[in-house]
Amino acid sequence: METDSLYPDADDVWMPESWPSTGDDSRSGLFDDVVPEYLGFPLSAEFQYVSVDNELHQILDEPVLEYSSFSRSAAFNEHFVDADGNAPDFNLITNDGVHFAVTASMLRSSSHNDFAGLLASSSSTATTSLSSPVLNLVLHGVYGLSPTIYAPSVDDLAAAVDALEPYGLSKKALLARDASLFQAVLMRAPSEPLACYSLAAHAELEDLAILISPYTLSLDLSALTNADADRIGPRYLRRLFFLHLGRVDALKRVLFSPPGLHPTTQDCSAEDQRPLGRAWALEVAGMSWDLSPNMSVISLETRARAVGSNVECIECLDCLEHRIRKLLVDWSLVKTTI
């Protein structure tokens, strides 16, 4: 039947019994919408009687309408359609009261336990113990959608990863290298390397832990707490320490050798070249007090070039330049991952 209405008939849009209908599609947040709804009856009213054609009629004086609201997901609502064109037919309600409209068939195909048994009942609505930010991340993972526009916190990402197995979801599939949750965690690594590495280690996500580990080189491992160590676990904690200590030892080795000597000339004998070697040794000794696994190439080059500040021999400076180039190449080849 043709209609000029901008809105579909009520039968055309799926709505669970627990989902109040609304004509307002405004959105007031990244995760949920606050949807106002007039229930259409007065809470209180003053009654008057008026006479019309000698008959008394009761009228309401300044009725007060009840005003209620509920929250729904901005991404998973009644307008959501999955990749196969399926409209939502199931309503999940989080522990903070946010409604998520999903396709039960998609969740069943992704979960081996009916999404922790929530889909097993005959009802089209179920309540989950997850918070709205966490369920939002889990559902983005299931549907292969990127959650990065919501800038999820590492704590919420960790809770979402921890929730996968209890809800019968494959950690291997939803946290593969090209998966949206994998990329969301990796994007947080530069700003929160320890939290992201802890997440990957705790979940035993080898590929993710390897990619995050270079960002941990700026960390002071002596500041790790017992809680950090417990969550990371002995295997990944050992690999993290070996990465840091191994790079410091490697830096000491590539710094050790002084610049080479050039053939003696009339202006620069072998004895004249010794001060450059001594200056290099002194600079290396001074650097050894504050060597770090993430020492930058620029910092290393700057300190190495300071050795030649008082050298006038062109051949000696060429030897120093060759030594610096070798130092930078050797340092760039040292492994940066666990």
C-alpha cells in the first residue's frame, strides 16, 4: 500500500516488547541514545465541569504528562542491517540499561554456546552482564566493524577480549591480525604500551604482543607493579625483560670499538691519532651510565659526533664518520621485538 508518510508502518520495523517505540532518532553519545517518549496519559490533573446544552461535561485542567526515556546503541539499533541484509530480531540489554538490536542468526553462527545461553530462550530480549562499551566492542568484533571511532579505552578493550570465550566466541577469529579488535588494541599501543602489552600477554595473543613490544622500549621496567607482572604472566614478562636487557647489551657492543686509524701522513702520525680513540672511549664510558633500549639514532649520532669536536685532521674525521655510519647501521639492525 502506498503512503505519503515519512515513517514506515509499525509492522515494517522490528521492535522487541521491551523496546519502546519512538519518533525521535536524535543521538546524544557514542554508545547510546537517550530517546524521549510521552506515554500519553496524565499523572495528575484538575477536573472541572462545564455545562453544554444543559449537560455537564468533565474536562481536564492543565494535565501533566509523564515523560520517560530509554537508551539505545547508536550503532546497533532498530535501523541496523548486517552485511547479509538482515534486520535485527533480538534485543540485548546491558547492565547499564542500553539496548542493542542484533541479528540472532549472526550471533548463533559466531558463538558455540548461544551467546552464553542468552539466545536459547523463546524471548526476543535478554539481559547481559556486560557494560554498554564492552558489548559494543564485542558486537563490532562479531560483525567485523571497526570500533575506533569510539576511541575505546584499553580497559574496555581488555574486558571485551576477556568476554569472548565466556560468550562462546572464537578468540582466534575475532583477534586475527586483520580483525577490528586487533587493530583497535594496536592503535592504543603508542600511548599506552604497558596496558596493551599486558592485554595481549594475558590473552596469549602472540602476534599482537610482538607488534606492541617495540612501544614498550620506552618503559622503565623497574616501575612494574606486582599486579602488572601477574597479568602479563611469567612467559611474556621474561621475554619483555630479555628484549630490554638484550638491546642494552647490544648497544654496548656496537659502541665498544673506536674509530679506525688511517695511514700516517706528514701532518698526522699514529701517535697523533690516539687522542681520537681516547675521546671515543671516554664518550662511550659516559654514555654507559644512561644507555636505554630505546635510544634514538639521532641521539646516538649527536653524541658520537661530539667526539670529533676538537679534531682537525681530515683523515681522522673521515675515519670517525665511517665509524658513526657503521654504529648507526649496527644499532638499527638490533631486534626491537620480543
